[in-house]
Amino acid sequence: MGVFRVLATVLFVLSIPVALVTSNIRFVANEGRVYRYAIDQFDGVRTTGIDRDQLLRAGDEIRDYFNNDEKTLSVRVSVAGREENLFSARETLHMQDVKSRLQAMNRAQEFSVAYALVYVVVVVLWAREVSLRGLAVNVALGCVLCLGVLAAVGVLGVAGFDSAWEDFHRLIFSNDFWLLNPASDRLIQMFPPAFWESIVFFIGLMVVAQAALLLLAAGIYLGASRHAEARRLEAQYA
């Protein structure tokens, strides 16, 4: 039983950074204001030559695509009075890859959150295999791990975001459909590298803030419990 308890605890510690990172990415991917920010702040209307209302609608359709069962993204727009596909065949193939990766990430997010909750309810509260103090220590370990990983990623980003972003794409994609032409491909015109740099920074900032708050809460609880234990011992031997 000791081995299973250790394994369960290790998985719980790992579930904290996974849950924090994936939950924030999922939120951003489904937040309409993020798409409006991309179009308005990075001059999407000028670079694509398509009016803002159609680009905003395209953003809505992209979000729907990430959450529906459609295999291929199809967004139609009117350009100079002629209706056409917003994205090329290469771009839609890349979006298929993006969707599959997001869906896998969503499953990881759901599993990590569910596992953390089950661990607290079953292992800590029901079976009492781990004390509340032990839970606080494990939460703190998970948060420290999360902050450490983000610090390493931050160093890579500061050293050169563009190269790190390319390495990330080469790591998670098995093809080169993500290599788009800013002069002609509307997907990268709508969501340029500068946008992704700001969004990665924003997600990182949210995760750091959340991990820091959890770490602070765990630290406060551990400090309070240590103080209460000291007072109990003093009263016992007084």
C-alpha cells in the first residue's frame, strides 16, 4: 500500500502544474476577447484586407471549430464582392493539427483536475492516508515545480522567443504546415508572432499568479498548523 500511496502522491504533485497550465490555455483558446485583441491590436484588418466584422465572425467560427466534431475548418468571407475561403488548404490542414493537439490537451486538463479532486476526497478526507498538513506540503511541492518549469520556459523565451516558438512547433507537430507566409496566409496575418508572444506571456503570468497564491495558502496553513502544534505541546507539558 505504501508504494501505491507514494505513486498517488507523486501523480497529485504532477497534476497541479498540468492542471494550472492546461486550464489557462483552455480558457484563452475559448475566450472571445483574445480573438478581438488579436484583430484590433495587431492590425488584422489592414494585413488581411478583410473588414473587422468578418474577422470577428471568423474568430467565433474558429472557437466553435475547436469545440465541435467538424474535421475541417471552413470560413467563408466576402472580398471585393466575391465570396471565398478565408484560409488556404495548407492553413486548414494546420488547423486540423491544432485542433487535435487542443483536444488532447483538454483531456489532460480534465484528467488532472479530476485526479486532484479525487485525491483530496479519497486519499486525504476519506481514507486519511495523508493528513491535511501532508496535503499542504504536496500542494506546495506542485506549485514549486510549476514555478520552476515556468522559470525555465521564461529563460528560453527571453533568450529568443521566435526560435523557442519554432522549436515548440517542431516538437508538437509532425509536419511543416505551421510554416505560413505572412504576405499571403491570413491565419498568420490574423495571429502574428507578436500576438503569440504577448499571449504566451499572459498565460505564463496567470499561471505564476495562481501557483503563487496556492503556494502562499499552503505556506500559511503549514505555519498556522505548526504554531497550533507548538501551543498544544506547551499546554500538554506545562
